[in-house]
Amino acid sequence: AAEQRGLRIVTANGEADLGTDAGRMFARIKAAVARQEVDRKSARQKRAAQQRAERGQSWGSRRPFGFMADQTTHHPVEAEIVRGMYDDFLNGVGQREIVRRLTARGVKTTMGNDWSQPVLRNFLLNPRNAGLRAYKGEVVSEAAWEPLVDEATWRATVDRLEGRGGPTYSRARKHLLVGVATCGVCGEGMRTNYTVAGARQYVCPKHHVARR
């Protein structure tokens, strides 16, 4: 940025002077070393996350719904609510109706927010609930905690939510602009659904904009 704007920067200890070729070389070397340290730290963190996943250990600090603060012990109230979610869904109750029931009972997420259809869908898709550990969208091991629902229940739910019959599991994005396009009115990220005619479209979650 300094080079682009013709700005001369000199460090207080005199080690780097961007007004000289030697000073610029010194600064670039320092920056390259710093970048290497960042990359090395990132690689260590990613490897640690993968190893924890392969060992079935939990990752992250936020308490998952259905579990106590230790992330492994079942919550005495929420665990039953989770089982009820899966039972209702597999028995034909719609996602919006499940959300309505949760709201009527005053059930909140662990962030203290009301449930919504997208939040419910992502929750039901989470392999953690079946005692499975995922890494980058792929199940890699059995988890170190007891499942809230059995694996067959979870996989049946995933198959129905994803609209397919196979037992595989993937959380990879399937539509180009999901997570990229935003609503020009409210700024929310665009999602996808189907029109009445059966065409796929991008939609604002607050119903401001829809585009095929």
C-alpha cells in the first residue's frame, strides 16, 4: 500500500526504511517470514482439527443443542426435544410446523434465538446427533459421545431432507450462488427453493427477492 501511494515508512528502530531498496527488501523478507508463520500455524490447527475428528472428539466452544456444557452428556430436557424433532419429521410433520411447535413451547437455540426452518434443517442434518463425527462435510468416525438418535433415524432424515434415496452424506454446497449472492433489500444471503412450477430459484429468506 505504501509503494502504491508513494508513502515512505521508516520503523522507529531503523530496521526498515521503505524509502530505500535495501529497506524494502528487508521489509519484504520480514513479511514473508511472518506469512510463513501464519501458514504454519494454520496447518497445525487444521491437522489438530482433523485428528480430533478422527478420534471422535468434539470441536468448538459453543454448547450443542441437546447436550450439556461438556458437549458429551445429554441434556435432560433438550435430548427428548431432539428425539421428538426427528420423530415428528419422519412421521410427516413439516419443518415449519415443527418450528411453530418449538416456538409455542418457548424452546430456544443454545444462542438464545428462536428456531427457524433453515436452522432446524441444518440441525437435523448434523451427524453429531447420531453419534457421528464429521470433518469438512464427511463422516470420518464414531463420536466419543452417546447419540441422541440412532444412525438409521438420522440417515432416513438426511435422505428425505436432501431428496435422495442413497445413504451417503454431504454438506457441500450444490448451487453456485448460495453463500455468495445477497438480497439487495435486506442483505441476507440468498437460499434456494422451488417455484410452484417446479423450477429452482434463489430466494431471500425474508421473501424480498426471488430469481430463477
